[in-house]
Amino acid sequence: MSSAARVVPRVLAELSADEVVALTQRLVRIPSVFRAGDPDANESAVARVVADWLRGEGFTVDVQGVAPGRPNVIAWLDGTEGGPTLCLEGHTDVVTEGDPREWRHPPWSGVLEDGRIYGRGAADMKGGLAAAMGAAAAVRRSRVRFAGRLVLAALVDEEGGMSGARHFVRSAVGQAVDAAIVCEPEQNELCLEQKGVLWARVAILGRMAHGAMPYAGVNPIGAAGAFVAALPRVERRLRRGIARSRFLGVPHVTPTAVRAPRAGVAQNNVIPSAAELTLDVRLTPGLAPEAALGVLETLAREVEARWPGAKVELETVEPPRPATRVRRSEPVVQALLWAVRVVTGRRPRFGGVPGSTDGTIFVAERGIPIVTFGPGKREIPHQVDEHVDVAELTEAARCYAAAAVRFLRARA
């Protein structure tokens, strides 16, 4: 029996399922939707709870201000000797609750019913964060010896521009991370790939005129329509030479917003001077953001040629995030594979992340190997009646603890 296998029961004995459930409920009950202009609508309250809890568990804790009212909480345990650094990563922000009347239970209630915790963020991803906190605490409580450093990162702004992840990977602790487990809701599947994203804003500039005399202007709406109509052809062009992902399928280009005019009030008898499109481009492994942007630029020039007088301008809304893929041979993947077998007694299930997580920043900016694994149904985030199954939640916590034991070469 390996040293890690001997140590795991001792660590798991320090992990309380009831504690993880209660911590999840406590975090869910703290609204942490970011609303610009509202000084109380941010991650600061939940960050305080996370930081205080981890300090109470004996972690070294650093609260890093990313933006006003938006602090990252970074906590770590140092081993008895030099070695690798493993990060368990989660985020503290959640998306809007929408209309509370549509919820079965109030969105900030954290109600436990029939083996599920309900509330905004229960799955995405305060459940995964609580599981990681419980797992890391179990490692400390067990007093096992390990090499290197175990880091827990509770980051802000994942649902927006991922400024928390960008700040973290540039910090001293973040720069030392060798591998990360991203604790997003993926039904406790080992996700070896995740989609990247490129958000593009397309401005179509024409010339304003009276609706009764369209020949006196240049209508940007027609050019915008031609641009949208060509997007299926763009998708086919992007997919050429890109192997279909077993877990993620193929790249997609989706228009998500259309507006004309860009400014001012729309009027029935006025041809606007400009229109605007927003595109959500989802990238799969093998397709670089630059390649996708190049194809869109080609389309822009084609539309300009077909619509004399129109000008088409593209810009990215924020820095693109490339798709990620990690090899099964990576130590962090092997550690989690081993942990799932030890904890559950079953063969691990593999999958892919259909969205984009903080992990894309870890890979893009630092080349950190990541594997995404966490409790919660893949489709439930951002929906009403969001929930997480307690069985998945506690299983994830146990798997995180066992994976840390294996990766950090823990021993009695």
C-alpha cells in the first residue's frame, strides 16, 4: 500500500459532511451578485466569511483587493519540506437571482430539502468552494506531513471579466502554483478540456438619412443583416482542420445582441448612422482566438465590398480566453483519478466544460495545468431553483482531500 493510501483514511476522518453542508448554506445565504454602482452588491461580505473561517482553521490568509469591494481570498498551508504547489480554486461571485417569485425557495435561503441545497450559487459555485475549504481543512486537521504547499483561492469576478483570476496568477502565491483543480459544477466528472471564448463587438457604420429617401444614405442595418447571415459559413470555415472534440464538439459563433442605432432614439423614419452586433465565439482545443478573429475580419471586408459606403469595425470586448486541454498523464490529473477511485470505488467519468472558467486564465497567462471537477449538475447554473446534491457535494470534498494527499505526497 502506498503512503498516500495509508494517509487518506486519517485525512477523511477529519472531513465532516455536515460541516460542508452547513458551510455551503452559510455562503449561499450571503448575496454576492456584483451590481455596479451599489457599494453593497459585491463579493466583500462572503469574502470576509471565507477568510475568517480559514484563519480559524489555521491557514495563512491574504486578502487581496482586486477592485473596490471585490477582494480575493488566498489561503495556504506549507508542508514540512519543499515540493509542488497545488491550488483548489473557486469563485465568490454569483449571477443575478432574477425574479425571486419564480423560485421554489427564496434564492438566498440555502434551504436543505430532499438531499439538495437550494439557492443562487449553490452549484455555481459556493458548493464547490465549501467542499474545497472542507477538504483543505481536513488536511490541516489530520496533521499529516506533506511536501510543498496547498493553496485555496476564492476569487472574484469569474462571472464577469475574471479580473480576480488575472490578479491571482500575477501575485507571488499565484506565480508559484504548479497545478490547479477548478471546483466548478461538472457533476464530479474529470473535465480535461474546456471551451475558450472570444467576445467581439462589431460596429457597422453607415450614413444617416430619411427613411423615405434611402438612396441618400447608407443603411448599416442591411450590412449587419448580411454579416449575421454569413455566420454559419464562418463557423464552417473555423471548423476546417480542427479535430472535433470528444467532450466539447465543435466551435460556435453566436450573435447575442443587435442594436440600431448605436446611440440615441430609434425612429420609424430615420435610417441610423450605425448598427452594432455582439458575437459570442466559443473555441475548442486547436482553434486559437487569433484565427477566429482573422476569419471575422475577412467577413468584415467581404461585407464592406458588398455594401458600398458601409464600414465594418471589429474589437474584442475583453482579452480572449483560449480553450484548454490537459493530458491524462499530468500529475494533477493522475492524483484526482486516483482519488476518485479510492473515495468512490468506481471508475472516474470524464467530461468537458462547455463554458469558460477561471481555469482558462490560469492556462493562458501562466500555463498552469488544470483539471475541472466539482459538484452540481452542469446545466443548473444561472437557472432558477439552482441547487446542489449533498451526495455530490460531500463526494467532491472527499475527492479534493484525497487528491491533495496524493499530489503533495502526504505521509503519516
